[in-house]
Amino acid sequence: MSTPLRRHLRRRDLLAGLCLAAAAGPARGADSALYRRGNGADPETLDPHKTSTLAEATILLDLFEGLTAYDAGGTLVAGAAARWSSSPDGLTWTFALRPDGRWSNGDPVVAEDFAFGLRRMLDPATGAKYANVLFPLRRAEAVNRGAVPPADLGVAAPDPLTLVVELERPTPYLLELMTHQASTPVHRPSLAAFGDTFSRPGRLVSNGAYRLEDFSPNDRITAVRNPHFREAASVRIPRVAYIPTPDVAAAVRRFAAGEIDSLDDLPADQIRSLRARFGDQVVLTPALGVLALMVNLRKAPLGDPRVRHALSLAIDREFLAEAVWGETMLPAYSFTPDGLDNALPPPLMPGRDLSPLEREDRAVALLREAGFGPGGRALTVEIRYNTTDNNRNTMVAIAEMWRVLNVATAFVNTDAKTHFAYLRDGGPFDLARMSWIADYSDPQNFLFLVESGNDGFNSGRYANPAYDALMREAAGTVDLEQRAGLLHRAEALFLADLPWIPLLHYRHKHLIAPRLKGMRPNIRGVAPTRWLSLAS
């Protein structure tokens, strides 16, 4: 049997058993005053400094406005600050707040509200899960460790409309950090009056386009237009309901029945049938995320780069993206996705220019050099992953691809919480599923994951002094073009070493009803309700 035919049959066998479920009919019309927004899950909290999920971030983006904000297409624009400037060394930023900024109870928004919020976020007593995202601020890490008091954080409000932020190092993505819930201001009288319960309905005072009205667990969170928002007259949707949709297949049925106007996640195995049913209401766009296999470099023979590259070369990423994930993912031949800010186009991993059959031949040759492969010693590896249908199908497909290399694959699967805690706590493994959705559109937010000492993410213990040196040099570089070049070189080293094997880049998956106008899916995956409208 010819090699091309063998490959065709393997792909055919991998496709066996993958089913595409049928979708229901088109959505019907509804009350033009209420936007029903599918939103993943109920929030654990709406205290902006204690949140950690995308579902929470979506709600907070409507309730609060940072110093900067997103427009309808996900582009950074001025928010509560009208303008800003930075010092020549990039270490001091000065923000000028808008004089017409108001809280939802009518109180003026002042610079100290932002300074207080940043201090509270980093105060270890708050227990903020996202505190490290603000570590570029001067003395932020020391504050969060409890080494110095929150008052020592590098923020100041010299007058009610001026906020000064000092940094440890140049941070080109600072403006995007100022949109994040970690940088949310706090209405200090509410916190003083209600303590940790200040974020409940009837108590939460916010400064965004909407204010919280009601929270019915497992049903919906309702927000209404904030009459004190500085641009309230241009906010066209008066009410929005954030509907938890943990079961995406059930959410699609609700969309089809006209009960939901938009979804921000879809079942991967239904994409083709959804497109047949809903046409251009299904929208897929690139996202700031990567799915990879993290390799334990301390485990022989995976410490041998020839073995890692052989395993990578044998993976048919196009098959994974198209057949397993229903085109809801993109093949990944780099660590960072294309389209990031402050970046050059990412370098591509060795072998990307080869045909699939040439990659397979190269993989066999590398494994033989390492003492394994067809006709020789078998290689046995174990993959750990968190349990979902797509994850299981992905790992089974990869194991089948590796069979041609005489690789035997075992599996260990657990729930997501257990899986990631196991890796974070240093449990032994061979290869482990790892995914990352970036907090801001910059290559640093991917590349920092494998810096030496970043044990929370770098569970495979990758340590390359040259890589770390490039990351440190980039962190101290103000010139954006020079910094982009340094980060590009760091990623090229990563791809040569391959401590993680990139598999797929994420795509945002949307269903958007015709009655919802103004939604422009983008790489950041943000769509503030203030820019949307509903057809009557």
C-alpha cells in the first residue's frame, strides 16, 4: 500500500465516530427593550477585584469603566480618562480623568477611586486571583506579598482629576491593563458601608454604562442603563440580561427558540450543522489563545529535543482543527497567535514548510536518532488532560497519529480543577494538556508562561538562560520595534526547544441573532453592550 494511501486511510479512521448534531430552527423576535446575552456561567462574585472568569469579565465590562475602554470592534479607546501621557523612560504615566465622570448614584468619579481600587486589588487581604496582572506597577509584587503596605504602591492622585501610575519597567500594554477588571475603581462609601457585600444588587455602585438591577442564580443577571453615565444618551439598549449557558448545546436550542440573542460559545461538533441552519449568524474569529501539550523536560527521554520535535511533527493539526474541533480552532505552528499588538508576525516551528508526508518522515528519522521509532524500541508516553469530549477526542487522535512512530500512549484525565491544580503543585507527568487565553493582546502575555521560576505555569520546568535574558531585555525596552524583535527572538528559541508543543489556536465562536445590531467580533472577544442596539 502506498504511503499517501496509508495516510488517507488513517485520516479516514480518525474521522470515524465523530458526529455532527443537528441544530434547531432560526431565532424568533423578542422584546426590543431587552438584550438576552448568553454568558457561559453564573459569576462567583461581582466584586471586580475578586473575579477571575470570562463570564464575570463580560458583565463587569458593562458595569464599570476603566481609565481606558474598548470600542465596538475591540479597539482601545479613552474611557474614564480623557487623555494620558508617559515619561520618556516609560516608567511614569499620567491620566487626566473626565470631569463629567459619575458613579451610578450620581457621585463624581475621582482619581482617588482608581488609586484606592489598585491598592485594594494588590492588598493580600483582598485575596485577588488576578493580582499578578498588575505586577508591572511599582512595588506591586512587594505589596501583594505583604512585604510593604498598600500605601506604598506606585499610584497617586495629586488632584481629583489626575492619576499618576509608576511602573517597575516599561509596559507597552499598560493601557490595555487599564480596561481589565483588576484596574476597576471602587465607590469607597459603598465599600465602607457594606464591606464585602458591597457588590450585591441594591448596593453595587458602578461607573459604567449599566448598573446592576437583579441577580437570580441559575437564571439571569439583569442590568439597566446607568442614567448618570457620561454618554447615557447614546446607550441604545435600556436593559440587558446575562443568561448563564454552561450547557452550550442547550443554549443553542434556546437561541433557536428566540430566548437568547447571542452566544459566545458553541458546541464544536455542531458547527457545520449550525452553519447550514443559521448561515452568517454563526461567526468564527481568531482569539487570543493557544492549546498545547506541555512537556515534562525532567522526564527521560522527553528531555531530548529530538523526541519532542518528532512528536510535534507527527501531529496533523489541520485534522484536529477541522475534524475534531469543527473548525472552531486554527492549526498552531507558533506559540503566539497572529495579530497581536506590539508584535512581529510570529516565527514558525521547524518543519512547517514540509508537506505532511515529509513531516512524518522527518519525525521517524528524529526518533530513530534518539533510539526509538518504527522497527526499533517503542516509546511509551502518558498524556494528562482535563475531561471534555473535545479534549478526549483530541488526545485519542494524537495517540493514533503517534502510532506510526511506534509510540504507545496512555491517558490520565480528571476534571479541570484537579488537572490544573495537579500541574501547579508539581505532580509528575509526561505530557499535559495546557491552554492559555491571554489577558491582553501582547506576545509577552504568552511568552512569560515559560520563563524560569514561573512555577505556576511552567510545570515542565523549562529553563533556558538565553530565553530568560531576551525576556528581561524586552521588559526593559521602551522602543516598541526593538522590543517586538526581542520577543520574536525569544519565541524562535522556544520553538527550537519546544518545551510546549503548540497544537491549536483558539477562535471565538458566536451565534448572533439578526435583531442584534452593532456586534463586531474581534480577536479580544469583547463586545460592550453600550455599542449595540436591538431592531424593533
